[in-house]
Amino acid sequence: LPSITFTTMAIWVVVDHSVVNTILDEKNDLPGALHGAEHALIAMTPFFVLCDRWDLGGLSTALDLQTGAATIYVYDGYEGGVGLAERAYDLFPDICRIATEMVHTCRCNTGCPACIHSPKCGNDNQPLDKPGTIKLLMSLNGDH
């Protein structure tokens, strides 16, 4: 398939190196933790921003060339952006809190459609690491 590129707006989260080290020290998969957190943030954004999860896209990487660190992006799925990322930025603490709660309280062990699996994942929901996702989201909330 041909690549699709467009200019849009996004929010991003740069994960502190100490959090990355904790995730790795606990034998969790860093790309899976980032990917799971990306899915959880996208899934919970519509609870605060007037949109559907299909209006958003995401990307996570263990080493982003722009930030020089592990980074999660959530972006407007529309050319030029329609204000979703800006609104999500304003409400990020609330989005992050409910995403953490959603993943942490789900009774599955490794991730499921009720927590970190996404029906729109272009990577077939791989890799995902639920324990690492919980640790990462908790750190974004200031809970270490």
C-alpha cells in the first residue's frame, strides 16, 4: 500500500528515563508498554473531547528521533487537525487518570479489548505489555 502522509496536530508525552529504566528493570517490554498506553489514551480521550476514537491516531516509539526519548503521540486523524489534540492537551491529566484506572481495574492478565487492545490498531495489537502499561500510565499520573 502507498504511504499516507498529511499535516495535522498532535500531543506527545516524553517518558522520563527513570520510568523507562523501571519498566525495563521489572522485565516488562518497553515498546509494548508504550503501545498499550497509546491505545488506552486514545480510547479514553472521547470521554473528555467530543470525538470518537476513530477520529484519533497514535504512534509510540521507544526512541523518538525528535525527542531523543521514549515518546507517545496522539494526533488528530484529519488533515490540518480539527482541534482534538489541543483539547486533549488541555484535559490530559483527566484523560491520563481515567486511562490508568481503566487498564488497572480490568481483570484480564495480558490485555484485552476492554483495556489495551484497539480495533483500529495497524500493528495487529502487537506488541502490548499490560503490566508495563499500568506502570507507565501510573507514572504519568505522578504515582510511582
